[in-house]
Amino acid sequence: MSDLPFTLDQLRILKAIAAEGSFKRAADSLYVSQPAVSLQVQNLERQLDVPLFDRGGRRAQLTEAGHLLLEYGDLILSLCQETCRAIEDLQNLQGGTLIVGASQTTGTYLLPRMIGLFRQRYPDVAVQLHVHSTRRTSWSVANGQIDLAIIGGEVPPELQDSLEVIPYAEDELALIMPVFHPLASGDVIPRSDLYKLKFITLDSQSTIRKVIDQVLTRCGIETRRLQIEMELNSIEAIKNAVQSGLGVAFVSVSAIEKELQMGAIHRARIEAVVVKRTLSVIFNPNRYRSKAAEAFTREILPQFTNQQIEFSKEAKRDNGAARVTAKAKTVTADSSSAEVSR
């Protein structure tokens, strides 16, 4: 083919239809008319000489050729965005965009403070925060949709060779209970008392829940004997339930600072047990790193941990993008840890 059989606008339309499930909703999301969307798809199918959608059902379903074009289209559009951001960087942080990702707890309680500090220093840089599961965040970093992310879980095995993962900080998960709970009168509770408590947790598939179970098991606590009163889908809901006297919960210390200051909840220490997990910074070393991302890494990340993370560029280049290596001066342990005093 001497000329490309598609345009960037056609790829954007294809992506919107696949995401929205219909031509009409895709047109609405792109602020164009439905006939304009239909015409672009017809032209695209004619130019490629293959059908891209199975129009037999109520929902727009991609054909095999449609899925293939969407996969490559995502890569093309991602590189186009990366190119625009690289050009914006020439303005030396007088513009541009920083896209940061995070898993749920970190994105809700830690990243807003980091971004606030960054915006004070670089008010002309637009910042986006994407908060999703560790798995989804990892894929977004790998695909170049996010510059860097801070996660509390493990990177999917299939991405471990593609991403740089650097231990960043330890996040303690504290046991909280209502201030009027009988055990709230003391600071330390025996481990055996855990079996008498009613726990409020995230669902069993959540990263934090898995970390808590692993650490408690290592400390000799039989997690199957713990009484799960209810499962909720957000940390805020769990904190409110604890304050209302519905049970106790393990929650990240970063999520309860305000409640502890106000005396709204009680933090209990467990005899000889500290539940921790390691937060990690992840990035794709084969993608372009913007000046904004480098400034965030160099100036903001060290403000919230006791270790310095350095990124240095090597002379060689892979696939046209600067290869970046990472070094952490202080390296923490596993993705979860237990401190046990005997």
C-alpha cells in the first residue's frame, strides 16, 4: 500500500465505538453526528476492503479484523500523544501534561498530596491522576498511557519484564475500632483477641485483603477463624462502618490520619504483630519520559519517603525512546512484611 488506508480520526472513531458499544454513543462522546461516524466507518472498511463490525446484533461488535485494527490503532494513538507531549516538553515545564497512576488506597490518600505539592512548583503543567486496580494501572503504564504509578500490589507476571519496579515506601495497615469498643481502653491487644472481633473488610480478591491475610498467617494467626462481619468496596465505607460501631478493620495509616486527629476512631496495636506492605514505583523504561515526570520523580517522590529514587538516562536508545534505568538508594523488602517481636 503506497498510502495509508486510514486516518487518525478514523482510528479515534473506531476506538470510541469499541468502548461505547454503539455508533450513536461514540458520536456523542466525540461531539460529532452519528451519520458522520457511520460514513467514516464505511470509508474505512472500503479502504481496507474488510468488514470491521458485525452489524447483526444490537451492540456494535468488532470482527476479527476490527479487533486487530483496534489493537494497532491504540498503539498508534498512544505514540501520537507521546509525540505531542515530547514537543510540549521543549517549553521546559511551562506547559505539558503529567499522567500519574495509582492503586485505590494510594491514589485516594497519598497521590493528591503529592500532586498538590507538584502543582505548587509547576502550576503550568496539567496533571491527570488515574486510580484503578494494580493490574489495570500496570497495563496502562506498559502501554504508555500513564507516565509512572505508585502501586501496593504485585505487577502482573506477564508485565514484569516490561516494567521497572522500584520499592518505594512501607505502608502500615493499622487495626482500627470504634472509640467506645471495650478493647479501645488499652493500646495493645493480645493476638488471641482477634478471633473475638467482627471484621469489616474489602472483598477477598482485593490486594490489601490478600496482604493482610498473608501477614497474619505468617504471624501464626488462623485467618479462617476471623469473623468477617461484612465486605465493603471502599475504604471510606469501611471507616464509616467502624465509626458506627459495626466492627473493626485493617486500614492503611495514610487513610486514617484525619480520623485519628479528631478522635473519631481508635487505633489498636496487636501484640507482637505489625502489618505492612511495600509500595512500589513503576514505569516503562522503553517509553519517553517527560520533563514533568522526571521532575515529579526527582522532587516530589522523596518528600514522602525516607529514600531517594534516582532515574538516569543511558546513552543508548531503544525503539527511538530514551532507555531509562532506575536506582533506589534504600531498598525495602517484599510486597508485604510482618514484624514480629518474640
